[in-house]
Amino acid sequence: MDAPDAIVATEITRSTIPAQRKVSPLKDFFAGGFGGSCLVIVGHPLDTIKVRLQTMPRVSAGQTPLYSGTYDCFKKTIKAEGFKGLYKGMGAPLSGIAPIFAISFLGFSVGKKMQQDTPDQKLSAIQLFKAGCLAGVFTTAIMAPGERIKCLLQVQHGHAKPKYSGPIDVIKQLYKEGGVRSIFRGTGATLLRDVPASGVYFMSYEWLKKATTPAGEDPSKINPLRAIFAGGCAGIVNWLVALPPDVLKSRLQTAPDGLYPNGMRDVLRQVIREEGVGGLFKGLTPVMLRAFPSNAACFLGYEIAYKFLDKIPGL
């Protein structure tokens, strides 16, 4: 091949190789915050049902449980409290979810950047998993108290006089009863849930987005259908990993003081003893119903926001 032909061939080859989106922690921070807000608005009603199923009182043989399942919980909540009952506790995650997801996507971005030798280096699935795990570590300090507040508000049922009037009241009462330590109860459980779950969450999204992108097309170019599919599936995979520790976390965070002196270990022993391994998957139905649409909304919002940020000069 002559030199000019070789140059032309090289240029053609380069033009058909999709460009690698350069890692930008700042853009990931802002776009992730917007995506997280989308996730909460779409998914909170089913999250409320999940928490209520996970924390409903145990009943003896022959007694009727408070809820027979997902639909029964939904129906009774609507009847007793109206649709607003499904959005109980949303103030805490909505006000906190933007910074939480902003920090989560920032952590993922930092994790990717730490493993890159060059800005355009493509990462393996294992490297993406590691970066996702770092995202889980980043968010725990904010996520743990937010989850504690949310769960305590969600388990207040319409027929009972509420103990807490809202997120601020929860913080005040928890601090009065047990100080800062009470507010952060369940931090270990949150870390156990979020580190591996975040790893598979981001890894599966990136892999699915690339796998569904036609050959020669840039995977970083926004495609709403691909973002919805990859994001929804990533949410399902995330919750398959996260649900067992989430059950333990919800029970620990809503239990009276002193009920579980050894924390998660006591909760785990009680669940296995009284309900078997199946008890670790309580709330699976609402979680799976919520996982696809809420995380599809999250990643679609993220991609739209990122595309918008790309147009801002100097960002």
C-alpha cells in the first residue's frame, strides 16, 4: 500500500471508531443530581409500599397480617391516607437525593478516572464495577441518615397518631433521644447494601448501553430508548443485590432503641429464625415494579442533563 493510501485508510478507520466520552467529574456531579431527582419522583410510591411490607409487625399463626401483599398494601394505604400517603417521607429523599446521586455519579467518575492511564482509555467490566463500588462509599455518609428519616416517616400509618410531623421533627426527636449516633443508625447496613449494589448498578448500565449500540456508533451519544432500557435493567440488577441488606437496614432503622443491641447481626438472626431466608426478600415485588421505571428515569435524566452541560462553554 502506498503512503497516501495508508494515510487515507488510517483516517477512515479513525472516523469509524466511536469517540470515548471523556470522564468529567463536574458534569457527572450535576447530571447525576438531576437524574436522582427524576428517580425519586417516579419511584417513591412503590418505595413506601416496600418499606411498609418490610417493617409490618409479625403475627402469630391464625392471625391476619397487616398487609397480605403489594396490592393490599397499596389499596389500604390509598383508602386510609389517599394518594399522598404513598409519598410520605418523600421530602427527605427528594431534598437529599440530588446531592446523593450527584455524589454517587461523582464517585463513579472519580473511580473511572483513577483507573485510566489516558483520558480516552476504555475500562473493563471489573474496572467499572470497582468505580461503582467507590460511588457507594461516597454516598453512605449522606444516605444513612436520609434513609433513617425516610423509613421512620414511611412506617407511620394513617390510622395511628403520627409520632413525627416531618423530616425536621424526626431529626430533632432522634437527636434528643440518642444524639448524632441515633440519626446515623444503620450506617453499616447502608454501606453493606450500597457498595456492591452500586458496583453492579453502574457496571451493568455501561455494559448494556455499549452492548445495544450499533457498531460504529458512539455509545456516549444520547439515545432515549437505549438509556431507558439500560437504566431500567441496571436498576433491577442493583436491587437483586441490594434487597437483603436493605431489609436488615429498614428493620434496624425503624426498631425501638435497644431492640437490636448488636445491630445487623441481631436483625439477621431474628429474620432467619422467624421467617427463613425468604424474609430477606420481603418487598421484592414493589422493588422490582419500581426498579425499572425509576432507574430508567434516572439515567435518562442523567443523559439529558449531561448533553445539556456539554453545550456550556468551559464546563
